[in-house]
Amino acid sequence: MTIPAYTGLQSALRGLEANQAGIDTTGHNIANANTPGYTRQSVDLTEAASLTIPAFSNVTGGGVQLGQGVDVTTISRIRDQFLDIQYRAQNSNSSNAQTQSSVLGDVQTAVDEPSTSGISAAMSKFWSAWSALGNSPSSPSAQQAVISAGQTLAQTFNSVDSQMATVQSQASDQYNTLTAAGGQVSQYADQIAALNTQISEATQAGQSPNDLLDQRDELLDKLSGLAQISVTQQSDGTDTVKFGDAASPLVSGSTVTWPQTLTSASGGQLGALLGLSSPSGQIGTLRTALSGVAGQVISAVNALQPASSPFFSGNSASTIAVSATTSTITASSSTGSGDIAQSVAALSGGAPDQGFSAFVGQVGNAVSSAQSSAATGSSVLSAIDNQRQSVSGVSLDEEMTNLITFQRGYEASARMMSTIDSVLNTLINNTGAGL
Amino acid sequence: MSVGRITNLMTTNQVLSDINQAQYRLNVTQEQLSSGKKILQPSDDPYGATRAVDLNGELSGLSTYASNITDGTAWTTASDTALQSIQNEVQRVRELVVAAGNGTNSASNLQAINAEVTQLTSAIKQDANTKYNGQYLFSGSATGTAPYTTGSDTYQGNTGAVTRAIGPGTTLQVNADLSSVLGSGAGANDGKLLNVLADISAHLTSGSASDVAALSSTDLQGLDDNLSTLEQAQTSVGATEDRLQLASTRISSLQTSDTATLSNVQDADYATTLTNFSNEQAAFTAALKASANIVQSSLMDFLQ
């Protein structure tokens, strides 16, 4: 029976190394327990190739395989790529809904209803002023009151519309900032391309660059908030990233293709911003509706005033203005009766008021549906994130358990080594020397 | 959620998101309590917000009607006073005419009576020129024109109506038609009050036996006829006042019911909101307490 004398030492050494790798990996996991995007790592162990002991010293004659300890194959990430795909798709939806909800919330603030200072209050005061003029048709102060109430109404329309327009153009500014050269999209894309290069080098060298992969996944997660992405993994370890509905891939290998044209169908924050800033988008539709109400006020009041001296000029919420003066305002068809002013006052509760309250309902519905899809989106996202965390997250209790396991393994391997050492000591120093 | 492994970060994130949600709900009930409203923005309840805007508009319309009614009532009260005063003056003229017609008066007596009749006539015209809020009460819709001028008995106004909107789609004529009582004097020869008064004055001035006889026959008859049309005008003003009174009651009951509806739509119910608030507060405190205990413990507490 010939077994090399130091085989046992080698096995013990492999045991020490494997357990040390385990302890180090556990340490790495614990250190990164709170790092965003970190994937827990585990040491993959396999039995080392065994030593064949030749047949002549063996009873059966076939020889035997003597185990030689353990080998570390890889240190791998524990991650479910399918959950990544789900997470990124949902992240786009959620950030799309979140953006809509927050921007439309600003529109709602601009509309400022129900309140005592909004358009509906100004409109009520305007009708009341006409009614007062109907009661005293020749009173200069009643005439002035109508002109002032009309100016307040027109200015309230103007300012609500201009605030909505500001919200709209802010959405467009935000889109431009995010997509500009050096903006968030190009920053993420550049970093992903750089990581692609490093990862492909490491992969070709046969390594598994776990921490670089984590960084790239984290960047892809962030990128998915901006628009829908689809990621294809290439055989060299690089990721090809399609971004929104851009024609060419945003990142392919180490190449970044940006800027490209996106549409509102791109999803994510950018898709939402494009939709909101477009004239035919949600804010645009609401502004058109508000202009419709302003148009109703203008045409209803002007229809009762002489064609030669209309009360309002303009045709929309942004252009409505009072063109009448105390000398052109017409309160009566015959001197002193106030019948025309009374007819204008009778518009109260009519088409313009109804149109405006319908507009308020439209704003409320738009915001409340955006808010509820944002709430749904974020709870679905956190459910998926929980699943992902459940697979990839670091559990300190688990790591502590692993730490004890590896510690005991290391201790046992060390004991193994000292046992072999003492065996060899007996062999070398105590065998035959005294004879 | 069927989750096998629970990691520390998951627990922390979950606790944080629970605390955030509890705080958000607490904040919502707190806002409802401090503002007293459950609809702070249209998105809180789009339909409710629409109703609130509608009801606010309706309430503002109702208060316009209420002020129209107040204005109309003041108009009719002023008309009533003026008509009452005209009636008194006509009664006095009637007494004078009866006294002058008994045939025992000297020429100077008749002159003195005539002087008083002339004075009463101009007092009647002055009453007809009564203004309310800068508008003539009795010149039809030509409220800027005095119905009668000194030196002429011709009616200057028109027969148009002065109306007030006293309810949705309801208007009410508030001016009384005094021109059908007073007429346009001798020139028009319409048999109306001013015509009769001018005749009386002419008969008193001449003092002839036939004229004095006419005083107690045709003139007296004319005065009586016009007194009864005057009373009709007074009755119609009184009826208008009654209608305004009714409309005012109706508007204020509409205001009460609209205010109640508006309050139902947009005001927070304190009992419910306070109960919700205490619930949310308890939930929030519990979430904070739980997080303080859960996140602290781990296997490390038990390992040596």
C-alpha cells in the first residue's frame, strides 16, 4: 500500500482554504447586507479529484480511490434573472404612474378647486355683479363692479391656464434634462458600457465578476425607471440593452447610441413626461377643456351684448380679457330697465358653470386614477422586490449560521493538520532513531 | 406572500413602508380634522368635488336672488309710501271740493281753496316723482326720467316693467303703473287724476255758478273714480310685497337645504374622522413600537 505521505496534509490544507473562502464570502455578504443592488454570494464546493491507489496492495485487485479533500469551483451570485425582468418591467410601469400622478397633482393644485378664490368663485361673483347692475342699470358703481368682476374672472382663467402651461413645459424641461448629453440616461448607459467591457474581459479569463455584475444589474434597475428596457445577455458576458422605443440598442457591448428619439409609448418616467408635455396629452386635453369653458363664458355673455361692443375679447382661457368699459357696457335694451343685465345674470348655473364643474370633475378623475395606478404600481413593485430580496438579499441570521459552520470546518481542518503533523512526527523522529 | 427567506433588509424595508403608510393615513385624517373638510382636492372625490362646485355656485345664485328680493321689497315699500301719501292728498282735495261745491263760498274763499288744491296737485306730482336708489319709481322702465316735470302734466315715462329675478327662472314686476291713475293732465283730456285736478282748479278759478255746480257733480265723481283706481294700484303693490315675502322665505329655505347638502358633500364628519384619527394614531404608534423591537433582535444576540 503506497499512499504519499503528505496527501493528508494537502487534504487538510484544501479544507482550510475552502472554509476560509466560506468565511471570507460570509464576511463579504455581511459587509454588504445594506448595499443597494447587492446579491448574496455563496462558495460552490466540489470534491477534489481522488487519488487512485494501485491494485497490487489491494485485496480485490481493482485498486481504490482515496479522496483528497475539497475544491472551490466558483463563488457565485444567488440571483433569479426572471425576477429581474419582472422587476424592471414593473419599475417602468410604477415610475410612469408615479410621474403622471405627481405632475397631474401639480395641475390639480393650479386649478385650486373647491375654493373661494378659484374660477368658480370668480364666475359666481361675476354673475352677482350683473344682477346688481340689473337692479340699478344706470349706477356707475354697479357698472364698474361688473367690469372689475369680469377682469377678475378673465385673469383667473388666464392664471390657471398659464400655471397649467408651466406644469406642461416643466415636464418637457425635465425630459430634456434627463435625455441630454451628460444627462441621466447617458450616464447610466456609459457606466453600463464600461462595465460590459470589464465583465467581458473577466469572463474571457474564466472568472465570475460577481460585484461588477451586481453594479451592472443595479444600473439596469435604475435605467428601467426611465423607460421600459429589454436586456439580452451575449455569450461574451456583455448585455445588449434596448431602451424604450428607440430604434437602435442604447448599449451594445462597449458602444453607447444616444441621443435617440423616444415616444410616449416608451414607458417609464420619460414616456410619462413625453405624454404629459405633448399638446394632445393629458394636460393638453385639460387645457383644451378649460378653454372650452372660457369660450362658453365669452360667447354666452357677448351674445347678450351689442355686436359692436362685446364684453369679452379672446377665445380661450389664455386669451380671455375684458374689452368693455363702463361707457360701452349695455345693461338695458331701453333706458333704465336693466333687462339685458338681468339676462346675463340669469346665465348663472347655466352652460358655463356646468362646463366648469364638469372640468373640475375631469381633473379630479384624471388625478385620482393616476394616484391609484401609482399606488398599485408601487405595491406590486415592492412585492416583486421582496421576492427578489428573498432570493438575493443577505440574511444576517443565515450568515451567522454559515459563519459558525465554516468556523467549525476550519477548526476541524486545522485539527486534522495537527493530527497528521503529529503522525509524521512519530514517523520521522521517533521511528528507528533509537535503534 | 409566499416567501421562504426573510432577509433583514426586507424586514427593515417593510417596516419602513408600513410606518410611512401609517403616517400618510394619519396625515390625511389630521388634514381632514384641521380643515373640517373631507374634500381638499378634486381627486379626493371627483364627483363630490363637482357637486361642491355646483352647490357653491347655486348658493351664490341664491344669495343674489335674496339681495334682489331685498331690493324689490325696498322698491315696493317706497312705492307703497308714495301711493299712500297720494291717496291722503286726494282725500284732502275731495274734502275741499265738497266744501267748495256747497254754493255758500265767497270768491275769495274759492281762491283760497284753489290755492290749496294747486299745492296738493304739485305735492301729488312730487310723490309721483319719488326715487329709490336713484331710480324713479313710477316712470315705467325709464327709471332715469322723472315721470312729471314742473309746469307740465304730461307723463314723461313709459309703460315698461321693472322686474327683479326672485328665483331660478322667476321674475317679478316690482313697479306700479301710476300713469294709468295720474294720466297726462288737461291737455290729454283723459279723465285721469291730473286732468280732474286741472278741471277742479279751473272751476274754482272761474267761480261761476255752473262751474261751482260742476265741482260737486262731475269733478267729485272724477275724484272718486280715480281714488278707486289708486286703491287698485295700492292693492297690486301690496300683492307684490306678499309675493316677495313668499319668495324670500322660499329662497332662505333653499339656502338652508343647499348649505346642508354642501356640508354633507364636502365637510368631514367629526365623529367619524375623530374615530379614524384615533385608530390611525394607534396604528402608527403600534408600527413604531413594533419596528423598535423587531429590527433590534438577531441571531447575534444569542451567540457567544
